[in-house]
Amino acid sequence: MKRFLVIAGPFAVFMFLVTSCNDMVTRQQVDSPMRPPETRRYVKVNALNLRECPGTQCRIMRVLQQGDGGLVLSEDSGWVEMLIDHSDSQGWVAGKYLSEQPVARTKVNKPKLQKKTQPALPEEEFAQPTRSIPPELQEELALPQTDNATEVKTAISEEFAN
């Protein structure tokens, strides 16, 4: 009997563990709700409005560009609610402008704007500022210019010569 317990004991413990783990996996599969696979869609037109609700009367939250994609949350009468990639934006777009396959952005050739040349401005004449010179300076300015520097040097050198 001891021999039987030595051989059968570890086997019984092993079998117990295997069946309890199997039961746990089965229970987890039954308890977890079945989720549908994630559906992704991509904008296939140059620009598409992302709106607050499904309808053209709803406020536009932002404009999506061609190639922008996101996770589909729900659908309602041709409108698709999406969670947009690389942003916190969530809103509704018209489903007919979406693709199930990723879309590359196409380069939009913007028309070159011609520079509008402005007509030349007419020459402006600026008034010369008028200077108001006090009368006492007018007399001094009217006198002929003399070299006062030589007179000053002579006066200073004579004063210190003594």
C-alpha cells in the first residue's frame, strides 16, 4: 500500500493541478464577454469634417486630412463614430468618404498666388522744420566768424607766465 501511495500520490496531485488550471481557463473564457475585432477606417478624400453628432447640422470639431485613420466605435445611418489616431478626437464622419484600407495622402497642387504689385506711391514732399532762433543768438550768428581759439590760448599763456 505504501508503494501505491508513493507512486499514485504525486500523480494524483499532478492531475488535480491540471484539472483545476483547465477549469480556471474555461471559466475565464466563459466570463469574459466576446468582443468584436477592432475595425479601422481611413479618410479617402482630401478633407473630411469630424462632427459632434451624426448629421450635417452638427458642429464641426475639426477637419481630417486624406489618410487620417481611426478606430470605429459605432455606425448609425451612414455615419461612423470614430476615435481618431494620434489625437484625443472622437466624433462622427460620413461613412461614404471612408476606406477600409489605408490611404496615402496625395499632394494637392495649390494654385500659385500671383503677387499683386502695388502702384508706385507719389513722391512726397516733406516740409522743412522751421527753426526758432532766439534774438540774442541771431546777432551772434550774423557776425563774421573769427578765430577765438588763438585769443583764448594767448590769454591763458599770459596769465600763467607771471
